[in-house]
Amino acid sequence: MIRFKFILNILLALGMILLMDPRSFYGLPFHEWGGLIICIFFILHKILNWKWISKVTILFFKGTTWRARLNYILDVLLLAGIILMILSGIAISRTINFSWINLGGSPFYWRAMHASSCMITFALFGVHLGLHWKWILKRLKVRRIENA
């Protein structure tokens, strides 16, 4: 299970990097379809970590560490950012027909929302990776060389 979670996390990280610029890689269709697919991976990531999420939710104010609280708050902010990315991406989509979803608002508003939520979420994603760096190195079996 840990190996599966690690591979899923690598795919999420690579997907986020590949989706940063809709004009690069394979263009806008790849960006839009990849964005939808990465949402499924994100949901799967949350399902696989549900035990930790529920534990910290219950013990948030009493009985957990400051690091767990920080991770939890960061996860909530990431969730909000990803929801904004999805909604704004749906609103401005040009290659996938979401005409059956009417979110209203001007295209300018949704483009600004998409760009800003993507940049902020990507920065939060970097902090998230940093907070889990020891776990990542452990999975990669990288050992730190201690000074003698």
C-alpha cells in the first residue's frame, strides 16, 4: 500500500508540473483533460489518507502535534485551492464541453480565478512536499550522510 501511495504521489507531482502551462507539452486539450484526471488522483490520495485526516480532525485542538495541525491546515488550503482550480477550469474550458454547467460570471473573472488559484495552490503544494520530505526520502531509500 505504501508503494502504491508513493507512486500515486509521484504521478500527482508530475501531473501538477506538466499542467502548469496550458500552452506547453501537448497544448490546451492535454491541459484540460489532464486537469480532470489529476482531480481523480487527488481524490484517491485523500481516500488513501482518510485515516490520518479523520484522526487529526478529531484531535485537532487537543492531542495532536503542531506539525500535524500545520499539515492539516495546509491540506485544507490545498483542497480549497484545488476546488477553485476545478471550478474555474470548468468555467473557462474551451476543448471540453461543460455547457451543461452554468457557473455564471465573466470569462475574465474565471480566468483570473484560475490563474491565481493555480499559482497559490502550486506554492502550497511545494510547502506540502517540503513538510513530507523525510517521508519522500525514506521511500526513495536516500540516507543522509552525517558529518563525522
